[in-house]
Amino acid sequence: GESVGLHLPTLSVQEGDNSIINCAYSNSASDYFIWYKQESGKGPQFIIDIRSNMDKRQGQRVTVLLNKTVKHLSLQIAATQPGDSAVYFCADKTTGNQFYFGTGTSLTVIP
Amino acid sequence: GAVVSQHPSRVICKSGTSVKIECRSLDFQATTMFWYRQFPKQSLMLMATSNEGSKATYEQGVEKDKFLINHASLTLSTLTVTSAHPEDSSFYICSATPGTGLANYGYTFGSGTRLTVV
């Protein structure tokens, strides 16, 4: 992910609406991507992953889309709920084991 | 599921002292553990990769003599912040994985340690 100490962008959505969170990565050799959710004062929690040989993966209420051409990843959350309020990060991995985190987006769900 | 325990969750120390943070994999053997640092409202920055039984690999710009990492067993890695200063105050998070070559890498994160240096 691209992360150079930038402050988090924010996204506010109405409860029940769909949310789309975007992420750009810089390394074309990245072969595995994960979306994490982080609540205040806690460590990141795994949401969904996708390998570079895929362009879409669906989970429960979440979908990840990968566009390798423009090095872009998105997380779609369907029917967003107040419990979805958190900071969301994408992380990418290349040939090593290390994951590098993107800037993150702070999602606020308005009841 | 895989659980990673991090201790302590919060620590306050005086400037000049050292602080040790522990990261344990509770129900799996972690060949590799990672240490991250996170400033308020910012992303996680990878500090170092720790492989059991060998020296840690530090990311560029991270002082290895400042942030000592030990991974002496397959279930425990420690990060020691030596001669801590207020600018070391941050949220430190570890993650662990059983290793490579798996269909699901299964990186699991600890709950983080809030370090405040006064």
C-alpha cells in the first residue's frame, strides 16, 4: 500500500447504504492483498483477501475488487451498519512475507 | 482460529528507560512475526520482520539498536524499546503467521500496545 504518514481520509455513509473504500498500491509485483478493519485502540482484523490472479472476491456483505492495470483495490460493504464504523486498511504483499499497509480510510456510519 | 496475544496493552515509562513488549501466538507456531508502529490517525508502518531463531530484518530507517527484537521460540517474539524518548510514544502492533507456502497466509494481529514515554 501507499502509506507515507498521511492523515486518514474519511467517508461517511448512511446506515443501510453501500460503502466503497478505495486503495492504491504502488508495487506491480504485489501478489496478495488483504483488507483489514481496525477499531479504535485495537489491532487490525482480517476482513477479506484476494490474490493477484483474481479480480473479484466476495464475502459476507463485502466484496473486494482488484484492478491490476491501475494498481487499485476497492472494498465494497453492502448495507452498511453502525458496527462497520472503523478504519479500513488495504495491505499488499510481494515475494517476501511482509505486508505493507495503505493510508487507510475512516468510515463513519450515520444511524 | 489463530490468536495472537500482545502484552502489555498499555505502558507508561519514564524517558531513558527501556520497555519490553511481548507478542505470543497462542494456538499455532509462528515462524514469522512482524512488528508495526502506528501514530494517531495514521497507517501501520512495518518496522521489522522477525524469524524464529534468526536475526530480525529491519525496514529502512528503523534503528535496530533502538528497537531490539528477539524471536527465541516459535510462539514468542519480543520488542524492546531501549532508552525510550517521548518521540517513541506510539501504538505498537505485532502480527504472526505460521509460515510460507500456505494457501491462506492467515496473518493475525495482536491487540496492540500503547506506549507513552513521559
